[in-house]
Amino acid sequence: MSFGCKNLSDVTAACERYGCDIKFSNDLSILGVPRQIGHKTAPNRFCVHPMEGCDGTVDGSPSGLTVERYMSFAEGGPGLLWFEAVAVAPEGRASARQLMISDDNLSEFKKLADIIRKKALMENGYAPVLIMQLTHSGRFSRPDGTPRPVIAYHHAELDVRHNISPDLPLVTDAYLDTLPECFARCALLAKKAGFDGVDVKCCHRYLLSELLSATGREGKYGCCFESRTRLLLDCIDAVREAVGADFIVGSRLNGFDALPDGFSCDKADYMKPELSETLELVKILRARGVDILNITTGSPYYNPFVNRPNDVDRQEPPLFGVSRMFRVVGEIQREVPYIPVVGTGYSYLREFVPFAAAGEISAGRCAFAGLGRMSFACPSYPRRVLSGELPPSNQLCTTCGKCAGLLRAGKPSYCVVRNKRVAE
């Protein structure tokens, strides 16, 4: 199946037909305007999203495939390179090949950060702001390739879908108490490795994200809003204390979960955002010194079409999904206008990404356009657009989802359509 739009007029007509609110602009100049993030400045408005490659070594170090991937991203010229999920604890790894930073492999991460900057400077004359995502996979932990779920609470539908026994014990408060120090330690290592900042990951129903909806959990990390957000905020505070004021602290955050009893979902229809708690949380994060937010929605393990609109899984018009994400991002950006928010959902638009990115940014609905699948398919996309070229659709992401499928299978992930990369 294909996108089916030959020109921008086709896209805007389809948006009108489906009632989609997507801003477009033919003036692309805003995409090359620098944007401050904390004490750093990104040279343009393109962001490479944190796309895991599942190609690290057993000890969590970057492999040759990892280096190859990030060299192509760096060459592509984004202003912001949001480095993939790096586990803060062995039991929180999503796979046996997920990256994990430690004192023992710090030098390997430092080499990679240096390579990224040198490659970017050589090819583009500037280096991107480099943010490392820190994570605990929680319910989706597979540290040895076998599911080892760490769950905040039992969810009837998700437990059945992911074969989680109703007898599996919940993660204890005592264990959760240890995580702020884990995030802080890894953040400090990221700083020593030469990264510009870190992301305390709180999306897609991984552990910190799952806690946001733990209304039925007892103890200090469940039930009321203050308790459900406690661990995220404690991790943010611990990270900031460890890295100091001159280091970027951000979070990739679910705007809403789009699943039953999920965070910021309408009670009558979980596919509709009800953002009151999200908007309250982002105001608190801003007050706690968070410098940047990267907003996504849904869960790739439950309804991947929500955060990755595509032409394969058409449970709703894909443009409707793009519009919903843009609308959620826009509401959050308006709530915290003084910090940049990275938007999500652009890759589905293929060759029309620049017009939507320019339109959304110019309208104040986000500060950066994030590219995930597109970065796998066409890593040179930012540089080419900024130089005045509009890459044709036959060089871009087809939204087939096979890159994510490789990741779910625990295999090195890449674009199987545009990049015939040989896995180790």
C-alpha cells in the first residue's frame, strides 16, 4: 500500500476530508533557524528520534554496527541527535543487545560521541546537540533475550497479551527507591562521555511510564497523581543534582497512553486524549529544571499505529493518527512555551515532511520535527532538505514497520527497504 498523495494539495485535501488539523507552510526557512536547549544551541530544527538498533555488545557497549548507524545520522545533518535508549540497570534491558553505559565501557561511549561530532563537523560544518536516552524497560525487560517483566501493577489486557502470569509479584517500592541513583549515575557517565544531555525516558509504557497510570497500586508510587509521578520526578531531581546546571536534562514523555485505563486517556474512549494530568506534569517538569521534552503517544507493544501511523495497519486513517499526535504535542508546547518540545509522527508524511515541519514549528506547536523511521530509511534527509533538495518518495520510509519488527525480535534493526545492511 502507498501514501497515495502526489502533491501537497492532495495532502491538504485528505486532511480536510478526515478532519485533520495539520499545519503546512511552503516557507521552509524556519527549519534552518537555530534553537536554544538549556545552555546549548541546536543548529537546525530536525531531530533524529531515539531509534534502538539492538546491535550493542553483550556488555552494553556500542558495536561496529552501532558506530556505522550513528555516523550516517551525524552525516545527515540534524540539529538534535536524540541517542537511543541506554539501560540504567542490567535487569532493565529490553534485549541482550541493548546499550548499557558503565564505568567499564565509558571509553567506548566517549569514542562514539567523538566520532559523531567529528563526522558531523566534517560533512556539515556543525555538530548536533547530543542527548542520551536513559531507560528501564520494566514490563518489556528481556535482559537475556527471554521476557523478565518488571511490572508496576497488573493490567488484565496487557498481561494476557504479553503472557504475564497473574501471580507475578509487583516490583517493590524498595526496588523503585534505588532507581533515581541508577539514572543519576548513568547521567553522570553520559556527561563524562561527552554527551550534551540525557533523557529520563517515560513513554511507551516502560517502567516510569507505566507508573503514571498506576491508580490501583498501593504504597508511595501509586494511586494519586502525586504518588504516580513521584519516581519520574525523583529521577529528574537526582539526575539534575548529579550533572549540574550546565547539562541538558529532558524527558521523552507519553502525551497519552491510548490504551484502557491508560495515562491521560478519556474515561469513555481511551483513544481520545484527556490531557489534564499531562499538562500538570509538564508544568512540574519545567519547574524542576527540565530543558526539553520529546512527546510521543501510545505503546508500540499494544497499538503501534498510534505512535507510528502507517499504510499497513490501517485501524484508522493514518493522517488522523498524525494529526492527533501533532495536536497533543501542540497543547503541551503551548503549556510550556519557554522550553522546546520535539514533535513526533512526521515520517508518515514522506516527501511532505518539510512542509508540515515548517508549518507546525511556525505555528508554535513544536520546536523540532522528530524523525525516527525516516532516519533509518534516509539518514541524509535533514541535510538535503536544508540545502534546498526535496528527496523523492522512492528514497524515503515506506512505513512498512519492518525496522520495528526486527527490534521486537531482538535482531539488529535497520531499514530493510532502503538499506541492505548486513547484520552481525
